Amino acid sequence: MLLVVPIAVSAGKYMLGDRSVSWQSADRSSAGLLPPAAEHPEALVRVFAARTVRWRGIFAVHSWIVVKPANATRYTRYDYTAWGDPIRVNGFVADGRWFGDLPQLIAAADGEEAAAMIPKIEAAIKSYKLNAYGDYRAWPGPNSNTFVAAALAAVPELRTTLPPTAIGKDYPWDGGWIGWTPSGTGIRATLGGYAGLTLGWIEGIELNVLGAVLGLDLRRPAIKLPGLGRIGLSAV
């Protein structure tokens, strides 16, 4: 019931909402979540997620990272996609709607804190091994969420985790089936992304069943349900 009912509700929301429009005509313009880069001199790091394209949005979100060093006049957005070169740099508007869906802020850092994170994030992206054409797999990974989880593991000081609807975040990008969580505050065991268990202060308690995540956040009380995501206090 905890797996099927939330996914059924999410499917109903999809069918009744505007995410069922054609992906070719869907809005990909700025959602207004970032100030003009030239008017924000401080360094900046943002992690966003939005429901993925078409029916897959019933189950999953697509996540990406935006960075801007101090005094830079433009943002740099990093995505991992199924088409073209897997790692796309500035392929989309930094805070753009993802094929019509409004992005959700997952994590934020500014100023000196962000400035210290950016080189680590960029180094993690540069050394990401699953970067060849054909490496992308929507399920169970590696996908966009696997890529972002790997980058977040380089900056545990950001103290964040991807939402339960970020299918692929539990895929072992480093080849290890048991290890620290990306936040560095717990442990994670995963069977190739198909099943797993996560226990961490930032991540909470998460059970992965074929990519569907059930969990509890004790730090900022909330329940985590497949399809519907996080219900409770905001994680940001």
C-alpha cells in the first residue's frame, strides 16, 4: 500500500495537470528563482529538481546543479541527460522550468561558503566516470540524479540530500555497494540501485525498493513516499 497508493495518486495528479502536454511545446523559460548573475556578486551554489518529462514524471524528478563564482557575470548549469553528451554545460536556462514543471530548490549556499564548494563540485564533475555516450540509464541509473548525488558527495558541508523521487540517486556511481551517504552523516547499502537502505542524519531513514523510496526524516520531520516525494517540513 505504501508503494502503490502514493504512485497512483501521483499518476492522477499527472493526468489532471499540465505536465501531460507535449514536451516539444512545454515551457522551458526561467522560473525566476535566481537573480540576474551580474546583480549577485557573491559566489553561489544551487541544486534544483523538477518532475521529469512526460509520464516518467509520475515517478521521478530530474535534478541539476548551478554554480557561480564570486563576481562572475553568468551562471553555469550542469545536467546529465540521455541525449547528446551526457554531461551538458549550460544546455538549459539556469533556473528554467523542466519541460513545463517548476523547479524545486533542494539546496543553497552563498558567499564564502559557496566559493569554497565550487572547486570541489567542478572537480567531482570533471572526474565523474560515467560520462560516456550510452552510459545514461533512466532506471535504476546512472542518470541525472546519480550525477548530482556524486557531486553532492564532494561537498558534504552543503548538508543536503536529494528528494525520494530522485530515482537513481542510490545507484553506486563509485562502484561501492556499501559506503557513506553523500552528506557524510550516515551509511548507505545498495544493490546496484535496485534496492537499498540508507541511514543518515541528513538523509534520514530510506528504504529503496526497485527505485521507489520510502522513508522518514527525523531531523526535519517528514515522511518520504514514492511518486509524491517529501511530505512534512521543508528540507531546505
